[in-house]
Amino acid sequence: MHRVPVTLVILAGLILIPSGGWAILDSGRLASLCPAQAGRLQTILEAAGRAGLPMSHLETRINEGLLRRVPCQRLLEAIEKEYATLVETRTLLASIHDTSHQALILFANLRSSGLTQSSIISLIAVYGQTRNISSAGSAGLFLLSMKELNWSETQVMPLAELIATSSWTAGQREAIRQLLLYGASLDIERGQTVSLVRSGLVSGRSFHQIRRNLLDRKPFRLESGPDRR
């Protein structure tokens, strides 16, 4: 049985739990620890404040970097990238007229974690219909978990979109993931596996029934053996 990587479990906490538990950034401490980069980091924070972006989110990231003793130049580059991702994500969220920091941070975190812009656009479109931030985050984590197993985002997006509209538990989402892996173990083409699992879920079949359906679709192969003439 395939297990969810520990790094993905940690990532789930970062994505689904809003930041804000850290103290406001101590500019004096920042200047002391990163004298060459402190000015640029403060400039980014000020720009975020003027633009209406979540400054506390960036401050949290800086605090985390300082606590973990991330090299200052690397920390600066990460914050610059985080700022750019927030700007990009806010532009995408404008399509559904959502200006909440919660949605902005969620989708920015998913983007920073490795999802493509096209996947973020698809998830935002579904979120625009449901306004269910928890399900949207779960769908993003599902995509990331399958990407860890070398499934493309495009391949599993139909299921991710279904998850984004559902109230499935973590156990049920893991069962869906295991169904995909089971289909792959039977040598069923990945696109067909996704289609079979999705259609089964939409029609209300149980996970056991979907598994049996996958088994029925296992490709038939002639076994080569000794010549019995």
C-alpha cells in the first residue's frame, strides 16, 4: 500500500491552516541577522501593505526562515518569489471577485508547492461556484499527492475538481487515491482509470464496487508458454 509522504503531511498543515500565529516581525532582529538583505525585505513588506496583500503571511515566512537559520540571501529570494506568487494569485482570484486573504493564501501556497497555473485556475473556477475553502484545499493536496507518484496534474484534474465540490473525509479521499493506484497496478491506462473512478463516484457506487469494476477492465494478455504441439 502506498503511503502519503511525510513531507506532504507537513505541507497539508501549511496549506490548510492559515498563517498568523507568529509575532509581528522584529525589524531590529532582522537587521541584526540579515543586515545586507533587511532593507529589501522591509521594502517587500511595505509594497505588500500598499497593495493590500497579506503582510502577516510574508512576515510569518520571514520569521520561519530566521528561526530555521535559512541563509539570508536564500530567504530573500524565497520572499521575493512568495510576493510574486501572491500578486499572480490575486489576479487569478479576481475572476471570481474574491478578495479574501484566506483564499489568496491558500491558492498561493498551492502554487508555491508546485501546482501549475492552469491547475490553480481550474481549482479557483470550482471554488468560485462552491466557496468551500476546505474542499478546495483538499483538492489541491490530492493533486500534489498524485504528482508525488508521477501522475500528471492534467490526468487527475477531473477527480480533483470532483473533490473540490464534495465533503469527503480524508479517509475517503485516500480511498480514491488508492483506487487510482490499483488501476495502475492492473495496467489500465491512466486516463481510463481516472474516468472509471470518476464515473463510479458520480453514479454513487461504493469504493468496493469501483474496485471490482476496475478489475473487470484489466487488459487481457496471452501468457507465453512452452510450445505444446
